[in-house]
Amino acid sequence: MRQACFDYLSFGGVFTNGPIALLSGVNPHPLSLLVHFFAAAVFGVGCLLLPFPSPKRMLIGARLNSGASSTIFPVIKAEGVREMFFPANVPTNYRAPPAK
């Protein structure tokens, strides 16, 4: 995953500007984080399978995809699915009731 992220960022342009804007706080949209995160993961799987898809490479690609999912899904749960995917529909003063 580390190599996939490095290769994804090395393309420059929108592949670099989007993640850097997220890191610097210029882009506060969580859906953009999700898009760039899975774009890097799909890019990594594509690089694995591109020369010749072998069963070993498919297994590594599935593990990479599983690792990416297990990293981002807790973030989605913490942010809230509604807030993550439908930010325009969430009022700015919306607060979840305290958990008991």
C-alpha cells in the first residue's frame, strides 16, 4: 500500500493536489478523502495485475484491498455515514444524541 500511495502521488497534478489539499485542511470534504484513498488502492491493485495476473498477485491484490478497507471503514464509521456521503443534507448544527 505504501508503494501504491507513493506511485499514485508521483503522477502529480490532481493526483497530488487532492491529497495535499486534504492534508493541509484546504479541502474539508470527507468524500474527497474516500475517493483518493480508494483510487490509490485500486491503482496499487492495477499495478500488481497489469504485467501478468497470477494467482499470487491476485491474492496480494485482495489483501491490499482488504487492508485498505479495514483502514478506511473505521474512519467512515467515526465520521458518520450520512455526513460522509451526503454532506449537503446534514444541517451544520446537527449533533448526534449522546450515547448512553
